[in-house]
Amino acid sequence: MPQLHTPTDTPQSPQSLAHALRAFLRDRFNLQEDRANEHKTIEEIERSVEFRGANLWILMFAIMVCSIGLNVNSTPVVIGAMLISPLMGPIMGMGLGMGIFDQELIVKSLKNLSVAILISVLTSALYFFITPLQEAQSELLSRTQPTLWDVLIAFFGGLAGIVAGSRREKSNAIPGVAIATALMPPLCTAGYGLATAQWRYFFGAFYLFFINSVFISVATWLIVRALGFHLKEYVDAQRALRVRRFVVLVAILTMIPSVPTAIRIVRASVFERNARTFVQNELQQPGVLTIQQKYIWNAQPPRIEVAMLGEALDSAQLIQAKRKMPYYGLENALLIVQQWNTRDSLEPSTLQALNQSLRTSLLEEFYQKTEAALLQKEREIDSLRQLLAQLSTQQLPTDQIAQEARAIVPDLHRLSMARTIQIELDSMQRDTVLLFYATFKKPQATSDVQRLENWLKVRTGTPHIQLVTQ
């Protein structure tokens, strides 16, 4: 009788593999695991909504710390202020209220958020009104114009915040969300705009705060519904219907402004990305330093403004570059190029204007730069300083000074001279000094070296010189 062989391993069907994969993903991404009691989560968020007593004082102190950090351009101070800020509470309360149809919680969150905004702006305005430092630093400039990344950070930060808040074991996610979404710095910047009557800062910062708040609330709303929080029950059916209509109306009013805003931000980001690629590929060449770039996408027509220092591009090169703009999606953009040739004799006022132009450009673009771009900008700064030193040195009668110095000290062998930047590290005070480097045929007495240094001060007409000898 033939024996029957039963296989020990039977091949799995595609359906069973798909079922196993779904089970694996459900197990790994299960939000119900380690979930805190629903009522406890709601109570914690409701408590964080309230702004009174100690909570309000903490907010005011945090605003002061943040304003100082923005004023002195200190990123660590700003981060520390955001860590102690309680601003996330009413914003998450808004999203929770919409998610469970709790009209009282929505109204309470709006009321307390309005109080927090008013106190924050007035506190910041008071600081910037009395501070002697009125110049806008990069930390302030970066809080006036929302970008696509701000929207994404606010949305995903809100998702992380409500997921962390609904766990039994609390993590450091919520403080991290407070730092990432940067709710407090825009309010401080609005206070700066109010104190200095610069309304571009005031409205731009409020706009950024509004965008961040909206997308945090929307993210909270989505997770609350995904977690299946129970809707608030009302005894009166008519009241329940009115509440639902109210919540839907609030949600619509919240979402409507965010849609065109998101569209504008995406368009601006795409235009800026294309413009940067165009400038890098078509305009930047060896011997040419781009010291300023401005991309104005909402102008009529959109404009690309570039300032360059070095070997000037001729008209044929510029025409060729403009013809390639449609390949970068910039067919309707206007290209404006301003050039300075390094062979030209530049006045000191022009050199100062170039330096200020680069500094302003750095402040405006600092927030949007990646680490690689920042390193590139630092290299550009060094190149510009070298060019400025070269141009400034060319204005000195170098040959004549060298011959006269040889008459003062006959053993002088070589003499190098250049203008450079000197920084006092204790106070970070910057000064321009004229650096001389001298070598001699044989060792010189200290009195001879001092005599040469004194003569150089008189000859160049500046006491800010430094003589290095060998």
C-alpha cells in the first residue's frame, strides 16, 4: 500500500500574508495601547486651558525671557522660554472641544487664549519699549513670515502633543512640541512691532501665530476623533443640535483661512526654491560673489533681485540666463541684477553699504537656512571680507609706504599690509584695524620696532594699527 507523505510546511496564500501584515501593523501602530483614561486626559487639558494666578505669572515671566532672547539674538534663551511657556493649553483645548462637541470648552479656550495673547503682546511691548537695543536681529526677523515648514511643524507637532497627552506615562513630547511649534516668539515679535510702531512685524508675527495655532488645533481634533473620544452628551436634544452646529461653524471658520494661506505658502516656497536653483546654476560663477538675494513672489510681476560682487557678467551672459528662466518655472518673473566689479575703485561708503547689505541679507534668511547653507554663507562672508580688505588696501599708497618704512628701518626686509576685523571676545565688540607684518634681515631692538610702529600710525593717519614682526 503506498504511503502518504504529508508536508510539514504548507505555502501561505497572498491573502494570509496580507492579513498577517495588517495584524503586524495594527499591533505596532496601536494608539489604544498605554492610553490614559479618557476622562483623565480631558480633565488635564481643561486644567491647562485656564490662565489665572500662577499660570498667568509664569506666562508673563516666560514672555520677558523670550523677549530678551530675541533682543540679544540668543537661540538658547528663546528655547528656554518656550519650555516654560503654558501657551499650548488653550490651543489644544480648542481642538479637543471641537473633537468632542464641547461648546463650553471651546468658549473657555478662546477666552483664555485671547487673555494669553493680550498679556503676552503687552508684556513684550513693554520690554521692547524700555530696552535700549532696538535693532531687529535674525531671531526677530525669522518670526514675521510663515513658510511651508512652519505649517508642517505646527501640524505634526500638534499630532505629537495630543498623542503624548493621551498616554498614561507622560513623556517630554509636549515641551518638545512647545519648542518646535514656536508659539511664543511670534507674540514677542508682535510686541516688538507694537512698541516700535513697525506694523509689518506686528501683523506678520500675528499671522504666523495664527497659522501655528490653527494647525495645532486641527491636529488635536483629528487625533481626538481617531482615538474615539466619546462625544459630550446633552439632555436637551435641541441644545445638542445647536452645539453641533456651533462646533461645525467654528471648525469651518478656523479652516477656511488656513486653506488659501497654505496655498500661498506652498506657492511662495516653490517660487523661492526655483529662484534659488536658477541663481545658483545660471548666475553664480568663479570669481563672482552673490552677496544678496531677494525673492518676491507676490509682486506683479514676481521679482528676483540679486546683488553680486566680482567679475561682472556681461549683457550676453545675462540675456542667456534670462532665456533659461522658463526651464525653472520662472517665465513670468522679473530678474534684477546689480553688480560691482572688484577692479573698480570703490569708495569707503560703497564698501560699507556692501557690508551692510550682506548683513541684512543674512538676518532675513537666517531662519530658512539649513546647516549646509549656513556653512556656505560663512564661506561667502570670509570671501567678502577678503575682497573688502583687498579693495581697502588698494586705496593705500602701499609702494610709497614700504619705501619710506625702509628709510626708517634700513634692515626692513618685507612689509605686508591689510585691513582686517578685530573682535574683543569678552564684549564681542568689532573694530577694523590696519595690520602690518614685517620681517627684518637681522634682529631689531625693541626701540626700533616701536619707532616703526609709531611712524606707521602717523603715516596712515590712524591709531588702529597692529604691527607683527618676525
